[in-house]
Amino acid sequence: MKRFSLLFLVNFIALTAFAEEALDFYTNELNNALTVVDQLSILRTVRNAELEDSASFYATALKRLLQVYPNIREVREVHAADECMRLIAEQLSEAQYTEAGQDLWRAVQVFRNPVVRSDALIALGKVGATDLLPQVVQTLLDTNAEPSINRVSGERIAYGAILALESYQDPTGYLPVYFAAHGWYSQWVRTQAETSLPLIAEDPSEALLAVIHGPGYAYTYKYLALRSLEASEVSEESKAQAALAALYEGWRGSTNAPQQIRDLVSMRKLAMDMIARYGIEDETVYRLLERSYMKGIDDEERIAAIRALSKLGTEEAAGLLSSFISLINNSLQRGILTQRDERMLRVLLPSLGATGQSVGEPVLQQVLALNWSQGIHTHAQEALDSIGD
């Protein structure tokens, strides 16, 4: 056994020495290469040899390539440089050679081929060059902003940045990738962004809430963020908090643009639906739900507010529902009742009854005492019975 261990150690030392000598030889050959085509041949030889501890060799090759690249003019040399860069990026990624981070970023900046730039971005993430994370984030944000003149080029760079941010697994990369998933790109890029998102952050609550609250985001993105949170696997408490924030933003926003108005209204409706399902203890919700009933754009929004209050089922919720019924009773007494009032009353009465709160009894007795139709009286009595149970 000892003889075997000694033999292994001797062989290991011999192989290590051989690898070092070979790398020294190829480094010297690389430095003396007259063309990039020659450099590419040397790089392929080293890769095929699978020499140990060759990452520093590839890092040296990258520095040499960056030095000569600005002066390359011949098409053959340009193509060789692109192949060199892709091979180097691949090898540095496999070795996770963090020290090459700055030179990989330089490659992103100076190379013209979008595929090469994409590979360099991917390598940045795989080598774990965290000091360059902000630059990668900004690259994707810039690419997300608007379609590139050369669409294919923009998509390639975005793809590289997305995979880099996936490798970083840092929360700051979540939103750029999220917006890429819903951006101008072709399906293959958007699909990759969707795939990368859960690998960047398991819980997207904080990032998406920042969109809902953030003043710099369009209403379309706020509504999209709320939909994404609702579809996610985050806790019901997180979803409820997002819904409350979205309902607030839905009323804080102001615009005359038809599409933006639709986004705000849709966001308010979804938020109220979520509040009805998940509940919320924050008392600011009542003021917002009251506003949606009193000033909502259509019956659907008013009904969403009614149902949310009914599901909350608190004494304060029942008090608001009672006040809405009282207003309709007053309209009947004043002779200014509308068809909408009666439609809302048919929703309000069972909703108030479902709360089980005795604070609703006086207004239900008032309905029974007024000259409403038999159908309305039936709803009022059933609501009273529900409260009494």
C-alpha cells in the first residue's frame, strides 16, 4: 500500500512538472505568434491536451488577444480572434478563474461580434466576478430599454447577460431578468429569462414590491408585477401586502391615457380580489376599498370592493357595507334611485349578512321598512337571519 502511494505521488509530481513545462512552452509560443490564426492553433492544442492548472495560461492568452484585437483588419484574422475569445471564455468558465473578470469585461466592451460578447458575459457570471455584477446588470437594463437596431445582436447580448445573472444568483439581477422575460425579445430569450428567474431569487416578493411601489415604473409594469406575485409560490401574507400596495398605487396614479387608465383599473380589481382571498389586517385597506366603491370606474370594480369587505368580515367592513346600503335607501326616499343602485343593493345585502356583524342589523331593518320590492325584502331578511345565526 505504501509502495502504491509513493508511486502515485511520484507520478503526480512528474505529471505536474510536465504540465508546467508544457504550459511554459505554449505560453512562449503564444507570445511569439505572428498572427491570431497562429494563436488560435496554439489555444486549440492546449485545450485538446487537457493540461492541469491551465487557467492562468488562458488568462494570459486573453490579455494578449485584447492587446492585438483593435489592430486586426483582415477578415480571416477577425474570425480567428472571435474563435479565440469563445474558446478562452469557455475554458475560464470551466476553471471558474475569477482573476480574469476585468479582462472578460473588456472583451464585452471591445469585441464586435455579439455572440462573442454574449460568451464573455456568460463567463463573467461563471467565474464569479462579483465586482462586475453592476456592469452586467446595467448591460441588460440598457438592452431591455428598447429594441436594438440589429435585433439579433441585442438578443444575443441580452441572452448572455441573463445567463450571467443566473450564475451570480444575486437579488439585484432579478428585476432586469424579469423585465427581459416580458420585454421586446423573441420567445427564446424570454423563455430563458423565465427559466433563470427562480434560480436568481426563490422569493421575488421584495423585488416585485419595489416595482409596485416604485415611482419610476409604468403602470403596465406595476400591474404585471402584481400578476406575477399572485402567480408565484410566495406566502399568502406576501401576496396580501402586495395587493394592498397595488390598491394604493392604483388610486394614487393619475393619467389621461386610455391604456394607462385600463392598467390602473385592472390593478385595483386584481388587488381587491387578492385581498378577498388572502385577507389583510392593515386598517388602511378600508379607506381604499371605500374609494373603489364610491369612485370605481364601473360596477365590476364596485362589486370587487363589496366582496373584499364581505370577506374581511370585520366590524369596520360591515360598517362600510351598511353605509353603502344607507346611501341607497336615501336615494329611494328622495326619489332619485337608479338601476345601478338597485343592482348594487342586491349585492350588498347578502355581502353584509355574510360578515355576521350585528352592526349591520339597523340598516337591514331600514330596508325592510321601506317600499322596496319583495325580492329586495327577501335579500334583507336573509341577511338578518345570517347575522342572527
